[in-house]
Amino acid sequence: MTLTFVILLFLLAKFAWKPIVNAINDRETSIVDALNQATLARKEMETLKEDNERIIREAKIERDAILKEAREIKDRIVGEAKDAAKAEGDKMIEAAKQTITSEKNAAMADVKSQIATLSVNIAESILKQKLDNSEAQNELVQNYLNKSNLN
């Protein structure tokens, strides 16, 4: 039995032991390679994650810059529109003032003309009534002549 055991051990050592050890070594190598690849993959994932975070930060900075620029443009456009509206309003007010002044002057001239016409008509009516007789006419003419000599 010992002899059989030794022969079996010798045969196993000669024929089976090397393939088993080789298989175990191959398995160990593949496990180490898999661990190395997992480590590389983890490092690559960390690098990608850092790149993504950097890209996101840059995108946020760019977005903020674009929004700031858009706000500045909006404020500038609104300011320009307000200035233009104010200038246009001032022009309209000035034009209205000029129109009012010219219409006021025209109305005053018209009123003066109407007053003058009315005064002449009233004076004519009064003179017609007063000067119905020739004696009153002579007296009026004499009065005017006396006044004009004095002046």
C-alpha cells in the first residue's frame, strides 16, 4: 500500500502536478490581471468624473457669463428706449407748447380784430344817433377842431 501510494504520488507529480500548478498559476495571473484592469478602469472612471465635473464647472461659468451679458444688453436696450421715449416726449411737449402759443396769438389777434370791428360798429351807431341833426354835427366838428389845435 505504501508502494502504491508512492507510485501514485510519483505519477501525480510527473503527470498531474504540473498541469494543476500551471492551471493555478494561470488562474492567479488572470485574477491579478483582472484586478489590475479593475484598478485601471476605476482610475479611468475617476479621470472621466473629474473631466465631467470640470466641464460642468466651465459650462456653469460660461452660462453665468452669457446671462450677465444678456442682462447688460437688456439694461442697455431698456435705457436707450427710455432715453428715446423721453426725448420724443420732450419733442412732443415742445411742439405742443409752440402750437398752443401760436394758436393763442392767433386767437388774441382774432379777438382784437373782432373788438376793433365791434368798436367801430358801436361808434358808428352812436355817431349816427347823435348826429342825426346838422346842429349836432357842426358842434362835434367844432369840438374836434378845438382839440386838435390844442394838441
